[in-house]
Amino acid sequence: MLTLQKNNNNLEPIAITALASFSPLGSQPDQIWGSYLKSNSLIAEKEIGTQKVNVAALPGELLEQVEALRRSDHKYKTLDNSVLYALLASREAVKQAGWVENDVFGINIGSSRGATGLFEEYHEEFITTGKTSTLASPTTTMGNISSWVAHDLKASGPEISHSITCSTALHALLNGVAWLRAGMVDKFLVGGSEAPLTPFTIAQMQALKIYSKEQTAFPCRALDLDKLRNTMVLGEGAALAGLELGRKSNALAYITGIGYATDVLEHGISISTEAECFQRSMKMALGDLALSDVDVIVMHAPGTIKGDLSEYKAIEKVFGKNLPLLTTNKWKIGHTFGSSGLLSLELAVLMLKHQQFIEVPFVPVQSEGKAINNVLINAVGFGGNAVSVLLTR
């Protein structure tokens, strides 16, 4: 069993020395926390292709930053939004961490879908004309994201991109931890970026019959265990964390446990009824920490009937009747696929910092006023590839 518990094998903790995001919540820590303190959802109807659907899109001021970046360099004009979101978040992350040009640090930024919007444009061009643009291949590969971030930051170090569906960003974190533990680098930038608000991506989710049709104040009913239909909604954005080995004066929080597991597949999109993958990943992340010391769990909770309920049952199996406080952010910002795990980690860090639990407004109020010292974050993707990460103040 692999664990990073401080009192197990005398392993040094992994410090999170930077945390930057670019999402419907905004891009600045105070702005993001202020948004969490409000009980409204950021999901609204938007025209995607030929239909109006519920989505959590970036606010206008962030879209302006994206377009300004696109215009700032001729090389950026042909890049997908998933790359541009990552560029903007990564610049803020290295600034927070105090990393400078030519620093040696690893980069692992994943994406579930990659350059979805750009790929759809190139494919439509090919279907229409039988030809495609010169840059169609290099600008739609998954490795495109980390490579462009490294170029933009003038960083030297390994550059890795991957897709492990909706647990992609937390798998990037696992990878960063492994490189740091191996002594191969001293710093690692990890996370995910996703720009999935495209007609084809929405159609895929609708084909699975999981997309929300709710016309209420909360189109995504994530963590509502009594809902009668699926309510997943897509969001977009990027989230990145700077990791360093050992105790640091500028640490925002410490990674003190990691866990991972994969379910035996019943079919290609499912996890088991009691999410056995989550049971194993949570136990692995907790190591020898007492269950009573876990104060909050930030759940994956995508807003689907089975997804929410199976994860809840897994938590009950691990923790019994004395559950920690449970929350999620997908009711507010939708499901951002590959970047969702790091956006959940961001919520966890903010709760640790401000010592305030963020409730889900349509779920019965849980106990308040408790100190928050340890937060567990869950993520899982198609195929039941679960990750759990334990953060400590």
C-alpha cells in the first residue's frame, strides 16, 4: 500500500506551493472564494450549435483574456481553447510559486477530450472539402497542451500530457508526486484543461442520456441522492497546482496521502454499485489516518443518479455512519471533465485556508463550526479509474 502519511515511513509531505485556475468561478483566489460563498449556480442556458443547453461557461472578462492571448502572438492564433486556458492558468501558477524562466520543473497537464473545438472545425473542413489545414495534426494532439505551456514559460523539464477521462487532473498530480519522490525533479506543475462546450461533445453526453434538462435554479443536482433523473452539465476551464517536496514557507496545503484503483468493468461507462474503486482509492489515500480525522470529502458527484449514489455508498462503506462533511462543486460549475479533479482540489485548499465548509444549497445542512484540517478529494472517469487525494492544513 502506497501512502504519503507523515507518520508512515517518515516520508516528507508534498507541498502545494501554487494553485491557479481559469473557470466559471473566475481566475483570482479572492474572486473564486467569493463565488463559492454565494449559493447560486453558475450554470445557464447557452446556444451550442443549433440548440440551447445548460452549460457553465467562462465569464465575459475571462473570454476577453483568452482572445487577447490569442492575438498576442501569431503562434497562438491557431491553438485550441484548451491550450489557451492552460497557458493563462500556468502563468499565474508559476508566478505564485516564485518559479522563474529556465527553472527545471516537470509539466503534466492532461485533458479528457483535448482540442475538441479545433478538431471539430478541422473535421468539418475535411468533410466539406476533402482537405484539411497544414496545422490540423500538430494542434489537435493531446501533447499539445503541456508542450505549449513549457514553450510559453520557457521551462526545461519533462512535458507530459495524457487522458484518463474525468480523473485526468488528479492522475497528473499522482504522476507529479511520483517524479518528486523519485528525486528526478524538485518541482512539478500538474493539472488539467478542458474546453468541451462544443456541439459534438454535448451530443455525446445527450446520447448517454445523462445530460440535464432541468429548467430550475439548479440545473445540476449533484449530491442530491433523491433525484429521479440524470442532471450532469458540462463546464469548462483549467486548473493547475505547483508541487514541491518537503515543507515550504509558501505552502498552501500538503498532500499527505494518495490512492488510486480501477473497477472491474460492467460496461464502458459504469462504475460498480458501491464504487469499489473509490473504496480502495480512499483507503489507500488515508493510510493509517484515523477515519474520525477526515473532516471533509469533496466528492466527484457528477450529477448522475448512479454516479452520485455509488460514490456515496462507497463513502458509507469506508466511514460507516460517522460520515465526514460532504460537498461537491459540480452543482455550481458543472463537470469540467479532465480539469474537474484539480478544481475540486482548489475548493479543498480554499476550505482549509478559510476554515469554512461550503454547503451544497439544495442538500440538507450539515454540521458547521468544525475545524477543517484534513480534506479528501475524489475523482473518477469512464471505466472506473478512481483517484483519492488527502490534503492536510
